[in-house]
Amino acid sequence: MTSPTQDRRRPAVAAEPASINEIVDLVKSYAQQETVEPLKGAGRWLGVGAAGALAFGIGGILILLGLLRLLQTEWERSASGALSWLSYLIVLVVGALVIVVAASRIKKDSLEKHGK
């Protein structure tokens, strides 16, 4: 039996050194894990965001165009005469309000929380 003090004095067995190929493979896999995979996720995130923005943009334009046609057909005074520009102004104001509300709802720190 050896005492605990003798075990501490015994030199540690040297671990087998890693080969150069193993180190290169380890570095490559780490670089791929830390760069390529997050970029793929960011690409998907940007693609879905761009598709959503395009869909909302087209939908918003169609809704504003529908509002303009509604004002021109149902409000006879704005269809012709001196007040024909009024329906365009109303649609412009509604469109600007929608943009202001949408811009105020954007959270600027939503992307920064991932890194913290």
C-alpha cells in the first residue's frame, strides 16, 4: 500500500501528444461551428424577414388603393370638382400614420439580446 503522500510525489504520466492532423481537424470543425452555422441561421432569418416585408408592402399598397377607390366612389364630392385632391390627401395621411405606427413598434434592441 502506498500512502497519499507517495501518490502525490509520483510524476504524472505524460499524455500522448495530439497529432497535427487532429489539431487541424479540430480547428476546422470549431471554425465551421462558430461561423458557417450562425451565418446559415442569419440567412434564413433575413429571407423570412424580406418575404414578410414584401408581403406586407404589397398588402398595404392594395389596402390604400382600395381606400382611395372607396373614397372616390362613395363620396361624390371628392370624385370630381375642386375637392378631387382631398381623397388622395386622406389616403396619404392614412398611409403615413400606418408607417409611423409600424416604425414605433420596431424594437431596436431585439437583435442585441442574443449576444448578451
